[in-house]
Amino acid sequence: MKPTILITNDDGVSAPGIRVLTRVMQQIGNVIVVAPDGPRSGQSNAITVHTPLRYRLLEKSEGLTIYSCNGTPTDCVKLAFNDIIETNPDLVVAGINHGANSAINVIYSGTMGAVLEGCQHGVASIGFSLCDHSHEADFTAFEPYILRIANETLKNGLPENICLNVNAPIGEIQGIRISRQCRGVWVKEFARRTDPVGHDYYWLTGYFENHEPDAEDTDEWALANSYVSIVPTTTDMTAHAMIEPIGKWELQTQELKTTDINR
């Protein structure tokens, strides 16, 4: 029996990246695509709560079914599990994203939001991204790595609450590095401009400031040195190392009263 693979993305159902990912995944199993009907980048784990969700069938052939949805990437995965597919898939993959989802970008990414949702459903899930925002991005060098990583994930499985964030550099690839998320922040994130009637508005821009450029175990280092980066990522956002230290704070030494809170 071929595995069933659920695919989504945040660039929209017609984006070149998802078409490439679909073709690669068809080499492995039966593919069901449920993707947004247009770009939904930067949606993270957003879900639609004030607008009715709808999906429609775009294509159905042997081993391939494609749906579009008016929701977010996470909506697409939720709808797939709740209404579209009869049994859970063997693998959830998202992408190929046009642009990296390395370092802090993982918390903003609609691609990884969908991956985390698949992980929450207990299914091995992978996000694939290429460091190229161009609509004409060349995914050729990345394709064999996608195939290998997907096959190995199906073969070995992933622990509960663990998914994979996979990013690839542009151009020639030297190999694969198992990495950790690089520490850093986006700076100068908004450009202030003035509209024709004199009102200010803001346009998202900025650049990533790497706080550990010399660390060779990070995803940013791997990408800068022409490696595919795989970062094991968890849905558990608990800072476990801080449970004991915070437990020593004077939080339960006296009964808190309303008058204390209102001061």
C-alpha cells in the first residue's frame, strides 16, 4: 500500500513550490493537496474564526487530489483532518516555501504553522523551504533531498510533538546538517512612508540580525555554507529548564489579596 501524503503551503495552491513538492511526493505515495486559494505568508498558526470556511475540488486523478481553501494554512490542515480525508495520512508536508523559515522565522511562518498542526494530530510532519523568494525559483538541487528526507521520515517516524523544519540554500548543495534554531531578531522592521494626503503608513521590511554568526551548529550557519538544514521542532513551548527556578520565586509565601493586585 502506498502511503497517503497531505500537502499544503502558505504561498497558495498555484505557487511553483507546491507544484514541485506535489510532483516529488507522487514518487512516494498518493497525494492529497489542500492549500490556500492565494498567498497566506506570515500567518503562523492563525485560524479563521469570523468568516465561513470553504474548499473546492480543483483536480482529481489517479493518486492525486487537489483542493483549494479560502482559509489559512492551519485551516487547510484542520479541514483536511476533520472533513476531507477519511483516515489520517501517513505524512504531512508543507511548502516548498518561497523564502527561508530558519531561525526566528519559524514562529511567523504559515508553512510551519501547518506543519505544527499536522504534528498535533499525531502525524509525522515536515516543512520544506528554499532561500529564494522569487516566483521563478529553481528547486532542482533541493528535490532529491526532499525525497530522501520524506522517505527517511516515513521509514523511521518521529516522536510525539516533534516535526521537522527543513531549509535549503540557493544553488549547489553540499549536504545535510542537523541543526538548531539560530538566535537572532529582525531589526528595522517597518519603513515609514507618507501617502498622497499626508498620512503616515508603514511597510514591513527590515533584516535579520544573527546573534551568533560564528556558531556552526545553527540553521543559519548551515544555509550560509550551502547545506540543507534540518531543525527538529517541537509543539511543546514550555521552557522546562525554568520550571524549577521560577518555582523558587516568592509567589506562594502569602495569600494575595485584591488590594495588593490593585495597587
